[in-house]
Amino acid sequence: MDKLLQIFPNLTAEQLKQFELLQGLYSEWNAKINLISRKDMDSFFERHVLHSLGIACVIKFKEGAKVLDVGTGGGFPGIPLAILFPETDFYLIDSIGKKIKVVQEISSELGLKNVTSSHRRAENFTIKVDFVVSRAVTKMETFVPWIKKNIRSTHKHDFKNGILYLKGGDLSEELASFTRAKEFSLQAYFSAPFFETKKVVYLPL
């Protein structure tokens, strides 16, 4: 939490309470449905919450913006981002129904009014959004055709609408055909060894 406040010093008391509740809620649900490995639960805040918020180090979503989280799993990066940006609308989707059930329950427990979650594939999602976020569900060449239709043509941010993708490692080969893609190293924001190879990939569409 100290690291969170260092990076996002303007959090309200309600936001802090919501972030504080996350680990307990996920521990409880993880005992029923295996969402997160035991090793990752031991480093839950770093590997799931802070990692998700790496996107917020790159861009600040504006009031009224719409963001789609594809392959959200247990709600990452969507739920931490929804806490941080309460005036932005987040749509969390996943092809596995039991994971979406957890997302719905946790969103309700946290009182998140800006989260809509549904059991569906990206190909079947029809709402237009400003940005699509995800945690490396597949390679970019596969991902882009799934969601290109969902990107709004009008822009309200300094960044042109597109994809904000959390990925790790050497991406030079994967991104070779995406010449407009830009990589942001999360090591610039977080000092823990976990973030040494972690990046946000921004691809305008």
C-alpha cells in the first residue's frame, strides 16, 4: 500500500479501502475457484494489483471513457483500473464463465458501479470503446483482429485510441509488423525484480 500511495498519492479514502480489501477477497475466492497460483497469491499485490496499474502509469483514463478488458480472468487488469478511475466505464469479458462469476461478486463487494462484466469472447463484443486492455492473452497478430472493430474513431485522450497490452520479455519479433507499437518498461515505475522485463505495449488503431 505504501508503494501504491507513492505512485498514486491522490487516492481517496474509499479507493484505499477498496485496494485494501482486494487480497482478502481474492484469497477467499481462490480457495473455491483456482484463479491465481499459490506462488502468485504470496505476491498478490505486486504481481496482480501493481502490475495491472502499470497501465495507469502510462495513461490516465478520462471521465466518460470506455475501456474493454479482454480475457480478464479474475479481473485483471480491469478491477484495479476501475478502482483507480471511478469515472471511466470498464467492460470485463472472459470466455470462462466461472471466472466472470468471481469478477461480478468481487465488483459487487467493492461497490464498483463502473464495471460491467460478461461471459463472452472478444469476437462477440459489440460496444465501441476508447481502449482495449489485456494481460497477454495471445500474440498481438491474433489479438488485433478480435478487437479492431470495437475501437472508437473519435479520440479524447492524448494517446490515440487503441490497445494497452501488459506483456513481458523480448517483443521485437512479435511486434515487428506493428511499426506503430510503443513499449513502456514498467521498471521505470516499479523497482521490484518482477518488473524487470514487464512492459505496457501501446498500439494505436
